[in-house]
Amino acid sequence: MQEELASRNLAKASHQVNDYEIGGEIERIAVVKVKSSQKIFTEAEVASLTGICVEHLHNFARSRHLGFIARAAEAAGARADQWLFTLSDLMVLVTLFPRCTH
């Protein structure tokens, strides 16, 4: 439940598109805004912030060695394997991977 609430809060202020004039042409650049205090992001948060589906996120993260897998105790009620990403990972994903269109 806490993960869902965090995802909703991040999604509200997450994606913004700004217009910049570069060399006489207007270019649209996506901007992702996050709280400066947040250092680690779950796969659900990254998917909602970047617009990349979880399947593509996992494949890209594996191929580029981004993120890490947290092995949580199943008794604690969490999934056994969950991908976690740093702010640096998030910046790389936003820069290199386009939003999913499906």
C-alpha cells in the first residue's frame, strides 16, 4: 500500500514537458521531477515516472547493468525479488530509453 501511495504522489508531479529554443528551433524535452530526499526508487515508481513498462525496464536494466535486485523475506509480505534503482539509474533511463507506446 505504501508503494502505491508513493507511486501516485510521484506520478502527480513527475512528468512535465518543457519547450526550449535551440538554434532557432523549438525542441520539446521531457523533465522528470522527484523529491531530493528520495534516493532509491522501486520498479513501479520508475515505470510510472519514465513511462517505460516493467518488462522493458527489466530487459534494459539487465542489458545496461542498471538497478539492483533486493531479496526481501517473503514472510515480511513483500515479493522475493524486487528491482530497485538509484537516482543516477533513473536519469540514465529517462535519457536513453523512450516512453513505451503500448
